[in-house]
Amino acid sequence: MKDIQDLFGSCVFNDAVMQTRLPKDIYKAMKKIISEGSQLSPEVANVVANAMKDWAVEKGATHFTHWFQPMTSITAEKHDSFISPSGNGKVIMEFSGKELVRGEPDASSFPSGGLRATFEARGYTVWDVTSYAFIKDGTLCIPTAFCSYGGEALDKKTPLLRSMEALDKQAMRILRLFGNTTAQRVITTVGPEQEYFLIDKEMYLKRPDLIYTGRTLFGSRPPKGQELEDHYFGSLKPRVSAFMKELDEELWKLGVYAKTKHNEVAPAQHELAPIFSTTNIATDHNQITMEIMKSIADKHGLACLLHEKPFAGINGSGKHNNWSISTDTGINLLEPGETPYENAQFLLFLVAVIKAVDRYQDLLRISAASAGNDHRLGANEAPPAIISIFLGDELTAILEALEAGTEYKGKGKHQMEIGVTTLPSFPKDSTDRNRTSPFAFTGNKFEFRMLGSAFSIAGPNFVLNTVVAEILREFADELEKSKNFKKDMAKLVKDTFHEHKRIVFNGNNYSNEWVTEANNRGLSNLKNTVEALPTFISKKSVELFTHHRVLTKQEIHSRYDILMEGYCKVIHIEALTIVDMVKGEIISACIDYQSELANLLNQKRAAGGHYDISLESHLLDRISKLSAALLKKLNVLESAILETKEERAVLAQATFYRDKVFTAISELRLVVDELETLVARKHWPFPTYAELLYSVI
């Protein structure tokens, strides 16, 4: 392997490459465009495009693509070669600034939620200059936003970029009030921890449910699951270690800061964690990571599962979104600090987040909602569907002392007046972690733990950025009128915590007592996607996103329709898949085994009274009754599938899928799971959980 320093970013047209390849004036112009968000002129674009093409061709690239993130679960690419005819039967390699900056994919073939009619095909991809181009599989990939002919956002990147601008604008107003004149921008940063499963590819290919839906639609629990907790941080198996080694190298080439790798709690489950990056770059990198995981796994004879709950009764996979706010000068605004200035600024940003999460808890819940994640949220390995914030005992006590106007008697035992004396020493790890909390403060950042492993982090982060931007706007509006900033700011911190402290909970989020207490506090408990999504189109949500120009009203409603339709489609595919597996394989397996048992019984009876037939009789009777139940449940599911063709409004359709189709799938599964434990292994047509989870040795 190359030296890691040489390897890292070797397939990325990054700042170092630009500095080497671009003329000085063009490089300076690009730096200004990236840092200040100014317009990219055609002259600069042409020079950059030519340099980018030369670099890519030297690296073996033959094509380029505008790499974008439509409203699907994957990224999209349309590849064009660099070749152009030269007029003498030969070709030359060309790439213009126009081709770099803008592309034109077919917008009608991607989900639009009614924003585009089928015959309205024109759409545009536009280069995100803040995210570096990279080479993947011999193709120059240019990260882009995706919009319609009318300018409506059709992707996940565009609202994220808009939300980052919204938060930057409002946070800068707050910083100027504190006298900060050096910072020019405020950015959010994210480090998304990625969980996933690895199973043997041959086993995977024998499970149509995994192929079509990403999760097992049936399967009885293995004798050994995660009970002994011996897989967590355990030594890596050779095939897994080889996979992780190559994965790291490929991600490093693409500039992804892959840092940590380890076994997770469940058998066959693992995790990768990167170093923090600016949010839009972290989003791009996470999409790349998920794609590369699957391709590298395939090379090693493995299958990478990113579904939130691929195995029932076994821990699912999440994606922990570690979010923070920083200035372009390197100051983390969620770092407690040691001076009065830093303390006051930290507390103001902290209570802004607290207020934002409390007021817009439903929106944060929606940002983590999907058919797949419905299996996981509320289980013992994930936060519940109730949003709350963990601050830790010491920070909570500090805020409570401020609220009450009393002396804080914690570790430092300092009297505290914001802006006069310092906070007590507040080390990052002043309290234990709370892995049950959906939104936990962890020293200088918040860890949003509700995301599913297959999620794009763009959605949760544009929501988080926007809700915090709104509260910072309210704070700035109030404090900019102040005649006594220090006094009014202290009162604002105190009052905000008093009004929104209901969202703070440092206890066990898994307990039944918390569900009752949360209800008493007035917190929402949106238990599934269908319950959660209507809040997205509420008056409060529309006003929030439109005011900050993150989404238009039409874009909000289109995303609502896309998410609801996506939920229905996922359940529909699962229903068709389990019907196909039951009718195509499981019924015949049950018949074959019953026939074998019946033949054995007849042979024993024919031989006279010398043989005990109680075991065979019991098995045959039990399997016969379960087979009858199987047919009954199958008929119920097929009837429900037929009913889905009836015309319904999108919410009514999603409700039908949740209440009727998904329920029928679950009831059919119970019968299949029991049959799996009774039918002889030689007759059972699919790999079991035990075989799948322990297939990689």
C-alpha cells in the first residue's frame, strides 16, 4: 500500500491539486468563490474544467458525470466521455466550463411529488463548488445539486445548502453582538457514524427478501444472538478485516476521513466512523461510503446490508449524526470554553438548540422516519420515537442554577454570573454518556441518534440547521434592540431554559416510565412514519422553511408526497416478496415434509404395533395445522394487496398499508417462523438466521 499521506485524496481534485494545476489568479478566484459563495464566471469555469479534465485523464478517467442525490435512496450518475471529434477521423479530449457547471438529466424519471409532469423532462444539475470533484471507477464525478426547469429542488443537497446559508446568516448576527468581527462565516459540521451488517454473498443470494427489500421478511431467532455481548469490539475475522482494510484505502483515496472501525453489538454487525467535515461534504462522503461499502463487500464475497433492521430480534443499524456549529476561524460555538465571553456565547447557542429541538421536535422525528426505521425506533438498541435532549448532570445543574438565580455548587463551586465570572471548569467528559437518548450533548457537539443506517444525512441536517437558524433569528431580533446586552442576554438564557427544559431528560429513554413522563410533559410520541409525516406540511413547518428559503411550499408538499408514496412502495414490495417466497418455496417445503412424515407413519403402522408413532403424529398434526394457518394468512395478505389498487388520498393509502398490509405481513411471518423451527432442514429452502449471521468466518 502507498504511504497513507500520499494515498489520501489522491483521487480528489482538492485544494492542493487546484493550487498546483490552476494559474494563481484562477486559484485565488476559486478560493474566494468557495469561501464567500460568489458567482463562478465562464472564464474561470473554462480554465478549471480544462485543468480538471487533464488531471482526470492522467488518472485514467475517460468519462465525467454530474453526481447528484435525487429523492431516492441512492445517488444518480449519467456518464459522458471526454471525447470530441477532431475532423480527421480522430478525437480530442475536451471538457468545457459549461459542461462542468451545468448538466441536463431527465427530470421526469425521478421522484418529484407532483412538481414535474411526465412530459416535462427538463432538469438541471449544478456544480456544488464547495464539494470537491473526485474520480470513481474511471469517471470524474462532479458533486451537484439537482433542480427542475422551474428551479424547484428535486434533490437532497439543495435544501441542505440553503439551510447552511440560513444558519450562517442568523449565527453571524449573534456573533457580531458578542463583538466578533473576525469570523466571516458560520458552518455546521457533521461526523456520521455508519453501522452495517456483513454476511456471506452466497447466503445473501439465496434470500430473495434480502435482495428485494434489504431485510429478512421471516426467520426464527438463532440459538445465540447478541446475548453474550461478545461480538462488540471483538477481534475482526480475517474476511471482515480484509474488507475493512480495502474499504479504508478506497475511502482515503476519495478524501473520506474514515477513522474508526470495529465490530458492533450484533453478530455480523460492524461500524465505521469518520472525522468531522462540513455538513454538505460529510453528506457527500457518507453517500460515497455506503456505495463503496457495497462494492468492496462484493469483491470479498460478502454482502453489505444497510437496512435499519435486517434481522428481527437482533440489533438494527443506525447512523449517529454528530452535529456541531463552528466559525470559519475554527471556533466551535458549542465548546463551553473557559472565559466569560466564551461561557455566555456557549450558553446562548446551547439554549438556542434546546429551544429549537423542543419547539420543532416533530420535524426532527420526521427527519428520521421511514418504513425501515419504524422497525428500529423504540427497540432496545435505539432511541424511542420520543425526542428529548441529554445534557448530563453537570450542565443541567448549571442551567438550573442560572434559572433559579442561585449559586452553582458543582465540581468547581464557583458563583456564576454570565459575563462576569467564568463557568466552573467544564471538561468535555464531565458526565457519563447516555446511549438511550435521541439527541445527546457529548462535550462540544450533539449526537442525533435516531437516523437509520440507510439514510442520507441531508434530510435530518437541513431540518436541524433550519430549526436552529429560526431560534437564532428570534434571539438576534430581540438582542439587537437591547440597551443592556449583557443583562438582557443573561435573562434570555434563563427564560429560554425555563420555558423549554421539558425537553431535557438525562434518564433511561428505554423505560416505560419515560413514555408516561414524556406524555405528562407534553412531548410528542409519533410512533411510526405515517403518524409523523403529516406534521411536515403543517402551517408551522411551512412558515419555518419558507421564511428561511430552505423549501418552498410546493417543495414541502412534494417531499411529503414522495415520502408517503415511498413508504407505500416499500411495504408493497415486501408484501409481494413474501407472497412469492411462500407460494414458490415454503408451501412446497411444508408439503414435502408432511409427505415424508405421512409415509413414515404408514410404514410404521404397516409393520404392526412395534413402533411408537407419537413423534411423527405430533409433528404431522402440528405442521398440518400451521400449513392451514399459512394458507389463511396468505389469503389475507393477497386480499390486502388487491385492495391497495383502490383510489385513495396519499395519507389514506399509507395508513392502509400500515394497518392492513404490514399487519398481514407480520401475521404471516409468525406462522412462517414457527414452521421454520419444525420443518426438517433438508426441506427448508432458505438460509436461516443462524446461517446468515454466522456465515462469515
